[in-house]
Amino acid sequence: VLASAQEYDDEETHMTKDDLISEMVELYNNMGVLEKKRGSLHEAMKYFRKALDINPTDGHAIVQLASISSQDDDGRSISHVKELDRGYVAGLFDGYSSRFESELVDVLKYVGHELVYNSLRDALPNATSIGTIVDLGCGTGLLGELIATGMPWVAIHGTDLSQRMVDISLERKTGSGGRAVYSTVSNLDASEFLSNFDEASVDCVVASDVFIYIGDVSDVLGECMKCLVKNGLVGFTVESYETTDADSGLRLLPSGRFGHSKEYVYQMAEKHGFQVLSWKDAVLRQQAGKNVNGAVVILQKQR
């Protein structure tokens, strides 16, 4: 009994310490946001850095710091960031899920899902031969519905980090009272989800407005190579980033989303055995009344 009591006390102490750390990070982030709203950007940076001193991977602090930093003042703090904390991304879209489509499509004029679908169809000379498509970061099912409507013979398997998005996409149907868009939807990150598929069992992988939250796509493309059939396709969007000779071509932008340079995408494609079948520059959405420039890309498996 005494041993059990000691274990319970140790667990309670550990949980309290974790809770305290979480509360301190939240406090510094809230103070940073307050100073940012006041226009005191230097003070805001101090608080976000303090949050990162406690938890170096805290997504909220990283994104906030990116939104007010420049290469000259605090670029060093974010230039090394290659991915965002999964919990941060999941929480972001859990909170956004109920108004996701109305804001993204109606207000921000988002068309990434349409760009990916149209480019995918252009790259498929014989679409009826396609049997399985994986939809990474499927969200509420915007891209999935386009595929299910235009290619009703295809089995679509989706995944999303946000459980609320998963719940919504599971209920999505084609048209009015049509069939379910997805055969399955999972609550897993992209790489883990892809690793569950057998070798050479997937015809296409699509990712609309997803790589901008993943950052470094090397692991994802590696998993795509394993599960795709010969000549299988990967279709996705990226936001533009003009690289310099000194960086990797990947950077967390002030928007809190990652930008990928054309050079970076080509390098990743070559590294993992893909050919860039098409690259089309496009306006993906609006933000603060301005165009968000990017590209829709189709890769084809070569080995």
C-alpha cells in the first residue's frame, strides 16, 4: 500500500510539473500576443522567446515569432524550423473546423483543392485505371469530394491531424444524399498514415494546402515512394518562397505557414526517385486582401 501511495505521489508531482510548464508557456505566449496587439513588437518577441526557452517546439510561439520577425532581427530563431508541433497543428484546425469551408473558400477564395484535382486529371491519360487515392490532410473533404464526384470508381483514404476534421470528412457525401466520399478516414500524420499501406498499393497521393503545415516533406515523399505503384503520382500545392544561396529553400513564413522554393521541391523529388511531371504557378488564396502565390505540382514515381 505504501509503495502504491508513493507511486501515486510521484505521478501527481510529475503531472503537476508538466501542467506548470504548460501554463508558463501559455502565459508567455499570451503576454507576447498582448504586446503584439499593443504594437510593442520587441517586447512581444521577448515573451515568445521565453516560451521557446521552456518548450523549444511550441508551435504557437514559433508561429507568432515568425509573424513579427525579420532576417535581420530574429530570423535566427525561426530559420532552423523545419516542422511544426503536431499538437499545435491539430489544435489549430480543431478550433477552425466549424467555420473552415465558409472562411477558406467563401472569404479567402481558396482554390487549392481545385488546382490539385484538375492537375491530377490532366496527368492521368487513363483515369479509369486508378483504383486507390490517398488524401493527406483531408480536412473537411473538399478535395476528396471533387475526386469522388469526378472519379466515382476510386477508393479514397483520408487522414488528418484534427479529430474534428476527421469527424466532418467521415460524414461528407457526394452531392445531395450521395455516397460517402471516403472509404476510410484516420487521425494520423501523413508519414505514419502512408506507412500503413502495402508496397505498391496506392495509385495517387494528394495533398492540398498540407505541405505548408508539414514543412520538411522528405519523410512524406519517402513514404509515398514505398506505397505508390510504378508511375504513381503525387499531387500537391506549395506556397512560394524565393530562396537565397544560403538557405535550404524551406522557411516558415510570417503567415505561420511554410514556403517551399522550386529548387527545394525539385531536389526532394530527385532525392526520392520522382520526376516533376508538372509545375504550375498559381494564386492559391487571398490573405489580407492580397494574393497568396504558390504552385500546384505533380510528381511521378520513377523507380
